[in-house]
Amino acid sequence: MILVRGYIFLTRAIIEFVNTLFWGIAWPTWSLVCLGLTVLYAIIWPKSKALHIEFRWQQLVLRWGHSLVWALLALQFALRGNNQRWVAPVANLVALLAAATYAIFMITLTTTARKP
């Protein structure tokens, strides 16, 4: 019985430790890194691809898509730092939204033809 209680305690401690870290780094740190990348990609973007695009939505995707992906990732990391039960599903939804946004960005980036 003591062994079972010790195992349960150890398992809960490990789960709690894993829930506060991602690759050994705290969630708020990841969130700050993602916010930094958000700012970086707001400055650096594929201007040469966006110059000759005729559709406005493609210009918006190329201009702000990558920054939006990193902002969403920052949000989901910040959410994961909270230990409330409702937070994990919301953080997962935000992460899926980031993945969908990245897919749209990459498809737009690769299918937009460069015109001389």
C-alpha cells in the first residue's frame, strides 16, 4: 500500500513538472520567445512576393500571416502556464488555429507566382 501511494505521488509530481515545462523551459519563457519572433516577422516579410499580387487577401496573408502564427503560439504558451482545467482545451484550439494559419501562409507563399 505504501508503495502504491509513493508511486501515485511520484506520478503526480512528474505530471505536474511536465505540465509546467516544455523541453525543460517554462511556458512564459516560450511565450516571450514567440512574442519576439512575432515582432521579428512583422519587420521581415516576403516583400518581393507581395509586390505584384493582384488579390488583396494574398497580400494580407503574406504580410501578416507569419506574425499571426507566432502571436497565436505565444498565446497558447501563455495559456498553458495557467493550471486551470479549462485552459488546456483552449490552448490546444489556439495551437490548431496557429497550424491552420501557417498552412494558409505557406500555401499562399508557394503558390504566388513572381511576376517580373
